[in-house]
Amino acid sequence: MYKRYHIDTLPLKLSSTQVGKFVLIRSDKCLNCGRCITQCIYEAHRRAPDDPRKMTEPLSYLCKNCFACIQNCPQQALEMVKNEEFESLGNTYWTPQIIHTIWNEAEEGKIPVYGAGYRGPFKGSGFDNIWTDMSEIVRPTRDGIHGREYIATAVDLGRKLAWISDFKNIHFPNYWEIPIPMLFDTNPLGLELKNIQMAILEAAHTLGTFAFLDVKNYTPEVEPYLQSTALRFSLDEASRMDSAPWKGARLIEILLPDEFSPLELEGILLKMKSQSQSSIFSLGLNKPEISEEIFRLIRDGQVDILNFHSDLEGKGRDSLFIKDAVRRLHLDLVARRIRDEITIMGKGGIAAAEHVPKLIICGADAGVLDLSLLVAIGCRVCKDCHPERCPAKIPDIERDPARQRIINLTCAWRDQLLEILSAMGIRDVRRLRGEVGRAMFYEEIEKESFGFIFEKSGMTK
Amino acid sequence: MTIESRLEGELYTRESIELPPIIKDRFPRIQSVYQPQTIDDISKVYDYAQKKKWAIIPRGAATSGMGCLIPLKKALMLDLTRLNRILDLDEKQKTVTVEAGLRWWEIKNFLKGHSFDIYTCPTSLFSTVGGWLSTGGYGINSFKYGHISRLVDAMEIVTPSKSTWVERKSREFKYFVGAEGQMGIISKVKLRVREATTPTPYLVLFDRASKALRFISELMASSEPLPVHISYFDRNRLGHKNLLLEGKASFPDMDAVLVVYEGASSEKVLLGLVAKNEGFLAEDYLTAFLWNERFFPFSVKHFYSSLLGSETILPLKNLSRYMMKTRKFAENYGLSLSTEATFINKDEAVVFSIFPSDSRRFIHFIHLFLTYSLSHIAGQCGGRPYGIGTWNLPLLHKAFSPKDLKELRQFKEESDPLNLINPSKSFSNGHYLKHLLKMAQTTSSLFSNGHPFLKPFLRFFAPRLHSGKPQEWESCASCGACVAVCPAYLIETTESVTAKGKLFLYQKMQKGASLPESLARKIFLCLHCHLCEYVCQSKLKLLPLWERFEILSEKKVGRPEERIKEFISKVESHPDYVRLLDAFGVSLNHNQRKIQDV
């Protein structure tokens, strides 16, 4: 029977993410009158449970800074100040706002609300210089489950036939359909935390997608989730690895080092492929260049997926941002007329719901989430990560809540993907791939508008 | 409301001057307290009292210190403060009609929302309209606007036989003003109001009292627009106020005159007179502070457990003689006497002389006695008592001429033939107490020039008198401001839950009284809003005391959790609660207080 894809969310609070943007301060002038309770719809103000005659300290993390309590306090006893703790979250890429948003999404599994709307800026670096076209005013996840019609978020990983040359002997290549264009990375910061790896893997398993696992971290515990595991090898490991576990894996990735022998790679791929016929093979690249040798591997069906690896802030080699790298890869393959036969993915720097469709617009089929999964379970993206004194106690987090929060986050991001698709009038996320016409790129607009002035004087890049 | 214990009855008869128990216990007790909310309620109480053969003691906010609430007969008390609706505001005629139990503070708040203001109000802003009409009538701005009765167009009186509106023009009107609730109960008042104005106070300092007084006379003689308010403060009064400034600033050791103009003032003439009399203007903040202090006549109670004194109406021409005599008197007995005079017209002033005492010591008893000597001095200077109550009964002949008194007594017999309301006071048959007081008063007059024995005795004790700051419960001036603002009072409607009541009960407990369980439970009905601290004129730190009190009560009766929860939900949904909060700050909606239909 037809079953509509659905993600079960469950609101799940973590004490470590109770950091509000602002801190409400209740001064001694407070009369315990209770007017703030009636004013606050977020229940940031409450009476003390042990003595209801007195007010507790405001629960600032619930505050959405609507100022109702402050404006209506008969004593002007409340004030709101910026929360230092909030301001110190993350870094310039993983901004406090981004972290806070992920926390909210992971807690509620719902699309976050930004009060007075987006006030700009309308340009920025990275993903922020893409504007997506969302001219259709529809809110499918609000107005009905998927609006009037079902919108598909499923994508295919692997190889497809470009044409059928011999109808008598059709050899279908392998591909896997996953219900969301998002894959996970079980080891985003290289922390090697068993519990977190398993939580991410279980979440991927529940959601029906893949989670990348470094082969050195493979344990028997992983076995029940093998069909959702994407095993990742370095070229070295791949050459040494002779037997299980990879034979049952549906997706295998080999990370390419800077220097390698194409012949050796081909040998390894051939060997693995002959031993595991049902697997699809991915190459992890850190630059968007397809050498002739690699192109040959793609053309000959040895490689099914190209996965561009960038760091946590989306920077690949030579500081090329993931969206530009993916776009270059995509156009390269289009030019070589092979784009439709294989899959492109990108990993790194995917920090917000809209980054997924933006990456897809640039030509990827799917994105790999890494650090955002840790943020979902409370990570604050500290400048120096010391697991032993982690403010969010990530190493001690239990597997069940961690898994649920990752699922919640994914649901919130998928819902936002649905909103974007429906606002574009697209019914299938596969149709969004490479649809640059659905977006505007700031540099291009700038060039179009002002290029003729500055090109002459040599002021453009 | 019925009172739950003897303690509550005592609380309701408490006034700003507290008597030693040895005197207080001689009086009959209040049997119960009724809080009428309609005129019908008052009539019912009349019938009930008649049946029981009890007297009726009407009461406003209990801020008078004259012993007006002392029952001289078994009595029930009529607490009129819940008769507190605003009935009508006529913006064209500029009148407001209110029920008599309404507090001046509330009228002021209400009028502020309509850009109106009252002409004059008492220094105890938390006293009631009816109360002030019945007992005093001079206060802030009385210099220009005179006695409050001039600003009352009409009032409704409830006597045992009927209830009627009495116009100002009518013959009977004057019988009810200043009658201390002996003729009938004032239930509604139609007051004249004015458009709100901004007062401009000037504080002029003089190195000698004589210069200050000459300045006042000359200011009054000038034909320029007269000020609305003139008060004179002697240096001791300012010295007492210095205590409140906690060293942040201080008044110099000088006499002062506070002159307040509204609208048109002639600064030039004023400054000319100031220069002529060798005075000079005080700093703005001192001026503002003193002007603000007008509503806190007992604020130094923070430092002393007892303030005693007298309040008299004196002719201006005798004021300097009075000052000289009292200074000598204070010197003789080692009293730190301070005087403040508020001018009520060009010839007279209400003179308020107080000195600190210590209610914890025997000397308090002698000091109480000396207050009569002080009144005697005032009498020698042509003064008459401002209010009679119980303590000034011996001075009745100074307040009224024999002809007036006869007329008043006759009227009392007509309107209250059974002598139900506030009996045995000035207009009805005597009580043996009157003779005792008379004796005390006569004896005290002998002491006014310095008694050879008492003099060295009191002087010896004077420096030892004020050892250490008094406890919070001893510093309560019983002004009732906290009652007016207490959210718990809205729900429980008994003063036992207010700061005034709790301080009283705590004091009793300290002295060994045991609190009945029902009262002990009520101690917990407190929002800890500290509005009582806000309005407390003795500036008491009350919340720590409530915590202690709750611990004591918890030991006794446990913590009534359910009752507390119920209490909070009741408070939060009470319609007057919003109004109360708004009176203290930014309001959700101005003019919350709607005019009510009755």
C-alpha cells in the first residue's frame, strides 16, 4: 500500500541548550504581582513552585523578546539585556543565531519563527549570497500537510542509465532511493564518540537515509544498521582491507588523497566491486577537478558518486566554498554530458535548513550534514573543543534523546525544504538540481549591473 | 466582617499615638467590626446596635491621633473604608461625587487620569474623605483654599432615623463638619475639583525664627498673587528630617519657610522679601525633598518608637511667643521638640509640635502627660485644639463657644436621640474619664513652666532615652497607607493581613500574646509585593520581618498551601488589583477606575 513518508517528532528539551538570546532581569522592584505571567505567552515568567506568592527568576531561554512583560510591568522592574553566553556561541560561520535556530529545530521539530521576520542583510558570504525564488505564496506545512499535492523529497543515489543500447540485455546499474536529500556524518569533529556515532546511525536508519562511518570505527554493534551505513575508507585502508565488513555495505566511499596513483585506485575499485556487486561507490574529493583518469572511472562505471568534502565551514581546498565547488563539478559533468548518469553530493558547512536546497540548486543531488548534527544535541561550536570539559556534556549524552533530536532537526529541515519547493511550484526535489534559474547569485547580479562600469577600470576581481 | 479575636478588635482601634496598656486596658472593647458597602448596610448596623444596646464607633482610615476611636462604652465599629466608590465626575461643573470611605490618594489618582486635581488634601494622603471632613479639614493648600468644608458642595448623611443629602448652604451643614462622627455618618460627598496644575515650591532659610515669621507676615501683606501653601519649619523639625537624608545632604541649622505657588507666581516680589529679611533660597533638592515630605509628617518615626505632641490652631501674631515658650519648655524637660506650622489663612496656622519619646520605657508615661502641658502653652498663646477626640475633651471649651456647644449638643439629641454614634464624646453626656482627663490637664498646666523635681529627672534621662533604633513594629506610625495599597486587603478585607496589622500582631506576640490559629494562617496571605514598604512613611524594611513572622506561624499552624494558592488566584483576578498596580507605575490602560453605578 502507498505510504506517505512521515517523520515522527517528539519535543525534547536539553538543559544545555537553554541559552536565550537575551537575559531577562527581574529587579528588586518586582511586586510579585503576576502581570508578567499574563503578558507572556511563552511562559518565561512563572511563580515559584515552592512558594507561589513569589516569582521565580525569568526563564530567559523561553523569551522571544516580544517585550510585552517589560512594557507592561507596573513597576518597570524587568529589563532585558543581551546574553553574553549567547553572543559567545560558535564562530563567524556557525553564528549564535544559526546554533540557536538548530537548537530550536532539534527541540521542537518545527519550523522556527523569527518574530518580526527577516530584516536582512540581503547579501553575505557563502550560502547567504544566493537568493532563492519563492514567488508562490503557499505554506504547505502550515496550510495542509503538503498543500494541494504531494511534494517528493526523495532523491536517488548511484548510477542511472543514460540510454539503453541493447534491449535484450539490459544491465541495470545500482542506485538507492533515500526519502530526503540529506545524509549524515557520524564523526563530524573527529571525536570518535561511540554513543554519538550510534545515535546518528540509528537516526539515519529510522529516517531511511545513510550515515557515513569511518571503517576503522566499525564494530559489531553497527551490524544491524549496515544497510543505512555508508562505509568510508581512506585509499590506504581500502587497499589493505580484504574482507568484511564492507561487503554488505550498500554505499562505499573512498577518500582521495592529494597524490594517488589512478591505476591503484582502479585496481582497488575493481576488486571491491567484484566482491560486493550491490554496493555503489563514491569518491571523496577535496577539489572540484575531474582528471581524465577519474573521468574514465566514472564513464566506465567504476564510480557512481562524487562527494565534495569541505571543512566545517564549507571551505574546500584553496578556500573554495562548497556551493561554488559543487557548481563547478556539476557544470563540468554537464559539459562532459555525463551529469545525469551519476550523483554529486557535498559535505561540510551545511548549517541551516535553506543550505540544503541551495546546495541542490548549485547542482548537488544531496548534502551530507556533519556539525549541525552535533549542534542538534547541544554542541556550541567552541573555538577549542575539549570533550572532557564540554559545556553541553556531549560525551555523556544518552543515545535516545540524541537520536530523537537529530530526527527532529531533520524533520524541521525537510519541512522547510517542502515550503521552499512549494513556494517555487516544484513537486519533486530532483527537479531542483542545478536549477540556477530558481535562484539569484549576488556576484552575478553585481556583475550584470555594474560590471560594464568597473571592468574597464579593472576594479573587478 | 466579624473580628476573630480580641487582638483584631484592638488593632481596629489603634491610632497613630499608642497608649501604654495600663491606660488602654481601662476602656471598653470593640465587640465587632462592620464594613458597610452600601447605605443600607449602615442602616442595618444602626438597628443591630440598637438591639444590642451597643454604641457605634465610625471609623475612616484611623489616622487621627486624638483618641477618636476610643470606645467609652461597649461598641461595635463601623469601618467605612470599603464604602469607597467614585460615583460621578462632572467635568463641566467640576465636581466629583464619591463615597466617604474613599481615600484621598485614590481620588487624586482617579482625577489625574482626567487632568483634574483636588483643591486641598490632608497630609495623611491615605485618610478618607469622610474622616477628614469629620476630624480636621486643614492641610495642603489650605492657605489659599481654606477648610475642606468650603469645597464640599453637598454630602449625604446617614443618621439612625434617615439618610439625607445636606447642601453646603443649609443650616445643618456645619453640624456635621468636624463633628467626629457624633451627629451622623457621612456616606457620600460631592467635592469641587479643579484642573491639575504644577506647584512651584520655594524653600527659604533664615538664621532666626523671628526673621522667618516676619517674612511670612510681609508675604501675606503683599498684594501679589498669593501662594497656595505656606509652612514654617523650625530648625529642630529640619534636624529631624536630616535623619532621613542619611547624610546624603542636610538642611542647615536654620529655620525655614516653604512657599508654594501654583500657576502665576511673582518670583520677583518673593525674592525681594527674602532678601529684605536676610533669608536665602535652599538648594532645589532640599526644596523638593521637603515638599515631598508634606505627606509624611511622621516619617521620623523610623528612628523613634514614639512621637508625641500636640496639634493646635494658633493666631499668627502669637506664634513667636509660642515658639519661645515651647523652646524653653523643651529645654526644661530635655525634649527634642520640633514644630511645623501650616498657615490656613492670613491670621492663623495649624501648629504641629512633636517630640520623640520611647514607648518602651516608663518615661513615655510622663511624656504623655507633658503633651497636655504643651497644649496648655498653646492655650496660653490663644490657641485652640485642632480636633477633640478623647484626649482633648478637657479643652472642649477652647474649641467651641458655650453657645455653639449648646447648639451642637441640642442637634446631637435631635439627630441621634438614643446616643448611638460615638457616645460620651464632646457633644453628649460625660464619661468619668472626662473628669480624670480634666484633672490630668489641670495638673499638667502646672508643669508648663518647668517643675523643680521633674525638670532634673527628665533632663537626666534625656540623653539615655533613644538608645538604639526601635524595632520595625515599634516604628509603625499606624498611618494606614499600607492598608490602602495591600493586595491581600482586597481579598481578605481585614487589616490583620496588612502591614499595619501584622506589625501590631507581631508586637503582641513579642509581648507574649498568642495568636489564634485563624489569624496565624492569614499571615501567609501576602504576595510579598512590598507595596507596603513603598508607601511606608516610617520607611520600614518590612519583608524580612514577614519572613520571620511566617516562620513563627508555620511552627504554630503549618503552611496553608491550598489557601495560599486560592489566595493568589483570587488576587490576580480581582478587578481592583489592576487599578492598584496601575497606581504605582505604567498602566495598561489609563483611567482604569471607572465611575461606578450604585
